[in-house]
Amino acid sequence: MFSKMNSVQYRVIKPRDMILLASILFGAILVPLSEAFVNYSSRLNTRRPAAGQTNPRQSSLFMKIPAQVSKKVIVTGAAGRTGSLVFSLLSSDPQFDVVGLVRSEASAKKLMAKTKCSLEEVVISDVTQMQFENVGDDIQQNPWPRALDGTEAMAICTSAVPQISKLSVIKAMLKIPLNILAKKKAINFRDLVFKYKPGQYPEMVDYVGQKKQIDFAKKLGVKHVVLVSSMGVLDPNNFLNQIGKDKRGKGHGDILVWKRKAEKYLCLSGLQYTIIHPGGLVDTESGKMELELDVDDALMRNEKKFISRGDVANLCIAALTVSGGKSVSFDCIGREVPDENAHVRSAEDVFKDFLKTGKTADYRLGPASY
């Protein structure tokens, strides 16, 4: 955008660029500080109640009608930004008995601080390290916690998360004046450098790890798996695939490639599945945008390809509620509603209508390497 003043053109920083830069700075600098505070505060909040007092979260659990049969659901990656939303929705719905599966004590404390859930709703276990391939039918031999027995469904919300290089953020900020003078974009986001923590690469988390979770689901007797993946999986040149690679294209990247491989593995597992490909995830209020569902990256043609994490979580709940035994894989984004008072259909209604179309992703598409 340009604005004219005294016959001289000035490059104006777009509000969208400033918002994105602010979010990057938050992720690079403030998030680690906030997580440290959460871990500290969770130590205070997880103390045992004094004699005669009850944990409000625990007491709400005991108010369920004894004769009521709830569907038991495991949420993996429950301490993550999307997983914690799925966990919270399931925890507040009497139709479900939810267990959050996390890899470490730190993640458990983080989940408890976020959702105010009780200790009984969280299981610490690293599925990727379990050796259950040769486990027989003897339940005493099971290498997993007994609290996970009887699970009917699993929501997989794990994903490799890149860390941004703080130095690249500083360099991008210093370039802003020069870019403005050169009439370029204020921020070139491709100049930002991301990398994954050792052992937390996409291949290990989004493929090997998710394969382990799917195998685990089968061992548990789970019937339905909901997998939160990503849109853009058909394009090997997608920017997300470059994260973790150097300028020569070497390194641990290709996150969408590994996600696609895990999806195919789930499709061939014999389990009922719902695979959700959200567009760019934003932390805005759910239920404010009209959801649009399609398949095979058709929605990538839209100029705006964002969706609220809360809306993705609502789609997960809809899948667990109204799938009717159907397996489906789809993409989803949110469209802005011109009138804020206009009626916005619920995620459940949108999902129901989509199921009627009979559409699902075509896994024959994409590069042969997939």
C-alpha cells in the first residue's frame, strides 16, 4: 500500500505484517518466559487441598450419573495449543470420558495449568518408546498405564514444532527501514530461520511418532482415530517443508511430506479415521467465521487460508460425535462473515453437510515419494 504526500511516495508497513511480526516475537521471546511461569504456577496449583476441601475439578467428575455411559477418548499432544483445546471441550462434555496423554511431567503440569483438569485426567507416557509389538492378549503384560484401557477413540494432536532463530528476527527488524525505502515488503518472512530441537524432527514426530500412536490405538482396541494434520500436503515445495533445512536443502524438514505418510498409514490401518487438514492456525475466538470444507488442497487457491484453532477443536468433537462410522479426510478454513450479527453454522452442522457430499481426500495424488 502506498500513500502520497507532497508528491513523494512512502512505503507503509501493512498492519498484517506488524501483527505477524508481533506473533513471531511472542513465539521467540515471550512464550518461553510464559511457559516457565506456567510451570512454576502449576506447582502451586497442584498441591493437595487442605483437609475438608475438595478439588473443584475432581468434584465435577464425580457428579456424572453412575448409569451414564461415556465414550472414553485419549487426546495425544494434549498440552499443545490445539490439543489442549480439544481436551478442554471433551472434558466439559458429559458424552466423553477424556484422558490427556503427555510425554513428560512438565507437559502434564502445563496441561493442568491450562485446563484446570485433575491429576486423574492426565497420563504421562511416551508412546514412541513403548515396545508393544509382541504383546499378547494378557492384560497384565500391557506396557501402558491401566487408565488407558477401554479407550474407544483417539485424537492425535501431536506435531513437530520449529523454534525460530532469535538472531534472524533481529536481522529482519533491522531490514525494515531499508525494505521500506526500497519499496519492498517491510518483512520478508522467508528470511526468518526456523529449526527443530534434536530428536523432535518431523520424521520422528509426525511420521514415526504418529505411526506408533496408531499402532498403540489398535492394541488398545480403539475404533476411531481423529488426526489433526495440515493443509498443503500435496505441494512438496510448500514453504513449511523448507523449515529445518539449510540453503542447500539439507536438514530435517519436509514436515508435510511426513504428515502425508502418516495419514496413509492410518488409512491402511483398518481403523475408522477422520483426518483434518486445517489451513493456517490462528488463536482467534471460535465460532466467528463460516467454516468451509473441501478436499485435495482445493482451498489453497483462496487468498485467505486461515482457521481458528478453536474451530479445528470443534471439528474434532464433531467427528467424534456425528461421523456415523464413516472415514473421511478433508481440508478446512474459515471465511470472514461481513455482518458480525449474521448466523454462523456450527462446526457440527458444517461437518454433517460435508459428510453428505461423499467427498474425501484422494491419496493417489501427490508425488510418488509420498
